[in-house]
Amino acid sequence: MNATPDYKDAALPVGRRVEDLLSRMTLEEKAGQLFHSMLMMNPDGTPVTETDGSMLPFTTPELIEDRFLTHFNLLGTYGPREMATWQNAVQEMAAATRLGIPVTLSTDPRHTFTDNIGASFNSGAFSAWPEALGLAAIGDPELVFRFADTVRREYLAVGFRVALHPQIDLASEPRWARQSGTFGSDARLTGELVAAYVRGLQGPALGPGSVSAMVKHFPGGGPQKDGEDPHFAHGREQVYPGGMREHHLEPFRAAIAAGCAQMMPYYGQPVGTDWEEVGFGFNKGVVTGLLREELGFEGIVCSDWGLLNDATIFGQVHPARAWGLEHLSVAERTARALEAGCDQFGGEQCPEVVVELVRSGRVAESRIDGSVRRLLREKFTLGLFEDPYVDPDAAAGTVGRADFTALGAAAQRRSLTVLTNHGGLLPLPARPKLYVRNVDEAVAAAYGEVVADPAGADLAVLRLRTPYEPRENVFESYFHSGSLAFPEPELAEILALLDRVPTLVCINLERAAVIPEIAERAAALIADYGAADAALLDVAFGRAAPGGRLPFELPRSMEAVEASRPDVPNDTFDPVFPHGHGLTLQVPPGTPRAPLGGHERRGT
């Protein structure tokens, strides 16, 4: 009878298990570990075994059985029982391979209101919380810990072991599309919140009850030229005219001190600094020199998605995000990223390129071994070799659990930020005649008599979203960029309503909207960062107390935005509302309050 190999013996030290498994791996199997690709699932919980290539070039069996990949992030929103069933089927597929290396599953954020296949998914069955900007508006590390601990438990239930978050870039360029996923413009607060976030996801130490935190986007993606996004070639330049490069590193120092397990360099290409002008994933001075040697990070470095190969997204071809190295071949780009210090390639699935680099002598196999050691160590530490499966019944009972949902709902209410309250309109009187726009009338009917015409209303409630300039490219259309001001005739229509009837305006701030006229003429103005209609109306009618403060300033004009320096937080001239602004509303005595949710004992 063959003895059990050391790597399967849970009683042995992790280091010994890693070395035993590494010694048994072929070069092809090692190369497969260096790719962190995407998967989708069928709605019934079965793996995808056929693909038309419009989003994913390979099927799940091809990636696991033929290309030896074992790290994947799941695209799409599904039911928890189906997700757990799918996870188990994927693990069974991996267990049947020669070495039986379990799969590590990851996900973009799934607990908020944003739905962008390139950045996050709406909460679906998971508990719904405000965006990270909303957590920053509250500014409470203990609440962020409870949020991350809730995420951890819901993720573990369906099999996610890596969170492709938190995102701790500073929101220093008001036009940048990715601000809703940040903790705003304050480096100190971001550092405090990311430390709490990492503890909530990973626990006191990385282990079987942890979700590994992949912090992003090193060394800070906020200073994008003109606020354009570096997913796209016209947004590749990252600039520091204010000389505040070190300031953007502060949150990452805090994340490393908190023990984050993984780090993702950004797409951006630094321009006008002493860094090499190539994307950060290829930048040895940044990944090895700064992150590894100066800051002492010892965890996994995974590149952002799609650095090596052109890709078809929504039927349209997008160039590889190899900014500054567009002229290189795929193999040359791969070698550059390995030389820079990356351990994994996000969104890629070409291990044959790594194999050829080693066999040609361009890259030493010992370099590959170094990254594979880190990746295998995390799998062993997370307990995946002992128990990679989950219970679909438990998943259905855990995801969206009542106490998790209550915590998220309370956070939505608390994050709301009262910007103006002209004449003390808020809290609103009981049962007024309400005209609502972009608010569910059925929800509003619980608070007042809903009327169809503002002429018959005592007051109106209007929900708005931050303006943006639509982009023709389908994928880019999800990344809201460009002007922050409402265009005509939309602004005129909004102001006409405000002049006709006293109106409570609630604007969802995914970026820093330019709204001086609305702020002046609304009877009351509230900012939200992801909140249900009931959360807004509970605050408006005094049933819950808002506690939010602006996580960035709101500029007075686009001219002020264009004149500001992208790397300097809160740098616009004469903002309508400064960073940290927010009014306090008193909830009348005896008013039923939304539950704030207590801290629960940790558990998996």
C-alpha cells in the first residue's frame, strides 16, 4: 500500500507540506497556479462545460483539467444554494486531477448596490450594505469590522476564500469612476478602516475560518489623469502634480501592518515621477522595491485583470492593459511581470506561456517555484486541503440571514448624510401628501399619501444619481466617468420641480457631484452611498438618525474640478460642501428606531 504523501497529512507543518507538493508538480502544473482566471456558472449550480467565447474563452473542465488552474473568481449573481452546489462540483473536478489540488474561489464585492461586472455585483441574496464610501461617511472602525465579519461568514457559506477587496485608493480625483469602492479622500481614516476590514475578513490570523483579503490597488489608484479609468487606454496615465505620492501609500502601510494576505497592483502607468513609466503590475521598482523591500509585504501579489492578452468583453475586443509595454509580445509581458515580482496574473489563463519561458531559459524555474510556494501555502493555511466543500443547506440559511440583513439596513440609515435642511423641513411630518420620483410608490405609501401630480403634494421626494458622460463601448459604459454636473435640459427639469413644491432631494454619490443649484433650491438635501428607499424615508420621517459626513468634498463647478490636482485630496476651489460636512437631525422622543445591531461573537 502506498503511503499517504506528506502534503496530504494535516498533522505536518505547512512548510513541509508545501515543499512535498511542490516537488511532485510538473512545470505545467506549477504554471497553472500562476493564473487567477474567471468562471461563470449555470443558474442551476452546474459548472459551465460549453462556452461561445463571448466572455470566457475556456470551459471550466478545460481550465481545471487541461490547463491546471486552481484559482478563480466567480462572475455573476446567483442564489446561495446554487452557488454552494456549484462550488462543490468545481472542487470535485479539482479533486479528480492527478494531485487533487483544491480550488481557491474569489469574488469582487457582493454586499452593496453597484452592479458592474468589472468591479462589483449587487447584493442579490447577500445582506445589503452601503458602499465603502458610506462606511467612510460613518467613519466607525468597529462597524467596518462587523461588516467585514458578516462578509466573511456569508462568503464562507458559499465557498469564497479570497475577497478581491477592500479597495483603499484615495478619492482624490473627483471624476474617477472607482470612488464608490473606496473609503473616500482621508488617508488616515482609510488606514483605520482597512485595518478593521482586514481583521474582520481574516480574523486574528489567517486560518480555516478566514477569507483572504486582496487589498487594492497598490500604490493607490486615485490620481488618474482627467479622472479617466485605466481599464481603458485613454485612462492609463497616473500623475502626481501635487507631489503627494507618499500620501497615497499611507492606507497600504496600515493594511500591511494589519496582516493583509494579498495585494493587487493597479493598471495605472505613472507619468512624471522617478518610477519607470510602465503599468504598476510590470513595475519592479514599485512591486519589488517599494512593496516587498521597503514596506516588507510578504504575501501574494496578484496583478489586476487582463495585463497580458487582448480580450473580448461583451463581444468587443479590448487591448491588454500592458500600459507602457504595448509593443511587447505576450511572453515578454509575462516575463516582465514575473521580474517585477507578481505571483499571479489576474484574469488570464495562458500557463503555456510560462512553461515556454522556463524551457527557453528566459525565466528560471526557481522563480516560478517562489510564487507557487506562496500560493500553495495559502491554500494549506486556509484548510482547503482538509475540507474544500460547503453545505448548500447551510449556505441557504446563512446568506442574507436576518441579523446580517438588519446590520446592513441599519448601516444604510446611519450612512445617510444630511447636507441641507432649509427651514427645518426634516424630519418630515407624519402622513403628508407625497409626490415621489425615482422612489418606489409602494414603499412611499407607508409614510404618506402618494399623489400623481406635484401640484397636489405637500412635498416631493426626488432621488438622483451622480451625473456622468455615457460611453459607447459597452464595458466602459459601466465605469461612470466625465462631467459631474447635470446637463441641460435635465437640470432645468429638476430645478422646476424644486421651485414648484418643497422637495427633499437625495443624491447617490458614487462620485463627487457638482450640484450648487440643487443644493440652493432643494428644501432639504441628503447624500446616500447605497440605501434602499425605506432607509431614506425612515431618516426623512425621523424614524432613524442619520450619522454620515461627506467622505470627500462636493465641488462648485467643473472648472474647479479641472483646475484641481489629481493626487491632492479635496483640492477644488470653494467647494459647495467641504469634506466632513453633515448635519445632525434629532429623532423625536418615542419614535421607533431602526435596529443598530449589536456585535456578535465571531463564528464561521
